[in-house]
Amino acid sequence: MNKILIIGNDTPLTKDLLEKKSSLLIIGNNVPSINNCIEMLTVNMKIAFEKLGLDVKTMTCAQAFYNEFAEFPEVDFVMLIIYHNKDIIPKCGVIKYKTKCKKMFSFIECAFPFLDYAFCFNNITLNDHSMFINLPANKELLKPTSKTPKTVLIDHYWRPYLLTPKEWTLQIEDWLEELVDFGYKFYRLLRFEEEEKTIKPYEIPIHYSNYANYLEATKEIETFVVTHKESYSYGVIDMACRGTRVCTPPGFLPKCMVERLNIPTFSKKEELISIIRNPLESYWNESSLKCTDYNEIARIINEKLNEWKAVSNTFIKI
């Protein structure tokens, strides 16, 4: 029969256990080869946790969820940076068993309903087992830069089955074309191959590339125009943190993001033109102050890990 040793928080054994740095397995995509939000979240959090002295291991989503022969390290905690779907739900229990972790939690915009806890960026999904993280950002990279007046970046198309019809981008481009005669310079992000055929004669394409190249190509843009709905839109943080004005149709971005960054909205041509022609407001240079740096996020999460570890170490099986 198992015996239980109950130890208080001030015993030598407890102190040794709590002072030992936590081990953490991050399941995401850990190679930032292209501008992908999951990869950037994974890399930024790995670096931030390592600064705190945590023992961090990583696995890709493909390795963890789609390789039946995958070997898992034993760790204190497992962190998922992945969009949940019906395929991964039954496998989370298997991973938790194989890693012998105390808790499995997510770090993504929306809370996972089937994990122990969630750190999420959209506050509409908060519950008793989640914590809101406001606008995650790498502030070391995303610093305000000087802007070239009359420069506008149009976001890429999004495929119709992902909430927004392509016609929205076409409509926005039609509205903006008249500004070419007034000296405005337009750029457009390209993500999908079929978009190459849709570039307007007056648009300068910015092709899908690695994160560093993407930041360099967009650093002097004065205004960024959102063209489609997304579950979060990390690109808005990339722009706003560097002092670029962002504008969007109503309902395309999370309400908490629009309110926090004071993002203007438009639903008519006249409203969009007015936003772009107005001088760049000074408050955009303060946007980074409204975001949460990854180092601070790691500190917040680590406090929760230590809290969980303290509870689980109060009862030790001997």
C-alpha cells in the first residue's frame, strides 16, 4: 500500500523541490524559417523561459501528434502552442501520460476546453482555468521606427472558406486607387501563389518570407490596412508596435485588440480615405507600451508553474 508523506512549505525537502527549476516541453513549431505565428510564438517563449533558467525542450506539432513512434521526455509541464482540432484531443491524454507532467496547458489566442489551463490572448474565451495575456510582443525586435509619409500596406487575401471573401480585398483596393494620383505608394502582402495574378499595376508586392525580411520590408510603412478576419492577427501587433497606424473593417479583429490599441474602423470608402489622409497620430509610437513582452509573459507563466509545483509537492508518494 502506498504511503503519503505530507510536507509543509517551510521544510528543507519542500524548499529543495521548489528551488529546482521546472522542466517544460513546448509543443509547437520551433524553426522560424518563414513568417508563421505559431513558429514565432514557440521560438520567443523558448528563449524567454531559458532566460529564467527553465529546462526547455521542444517538439513540433507533427512529431508530437502525428508520429505514433515519437518518444517524449519526462517533464514537469507541457505547453501547447497549436490550434486545437478533433485529431489532437484524444492524443493529449497520451502525451500527458508519457511525459508524466503535472499540468498540460495551452498558449494561444483561444482557451483549450480540454486542458488543465490556458493562457490566451482573446478575452472572450476566458474561464476559471485560464488567464488573459494582453497583446504578446517581442519588444526587443518591435521598436518604433521612422515612417515614410503616404505609404500604405494592404494585407494579403484570405481564402473564402476561412471567414472572409476575397472581394473585401478587391473592394479596398478599388477604394484606394484614387490616392495614387495624390502621391501615395501602395504595397501588398502576398501569401498564396494565386495572389501573384491579382497585383494591381500600382502595387509593390511584399512576398511571404522569413520574419526578419518581413520586418525589414515593412518597417517604414505609415498605414496598414486589414483586409480579412483572422482568429487573432499577430501582424497587427508587428505593425502597431513599430508605430504603424492600423485600420480595419468592423469585426475583423478581436475587440480587446481594437480597444487596447485604439484602432480606427471603416465600412465605407470615405471613412478609409479619411483615416489614411490624416496625419499619423503620435499615439501609435506608444503602442508597444500596451503590449506584453515575451520575457514578462514567461515570468507570469513561471509563477503559475511554481504555484502548481508547490501544490503537487505538498503530497509526495513514498
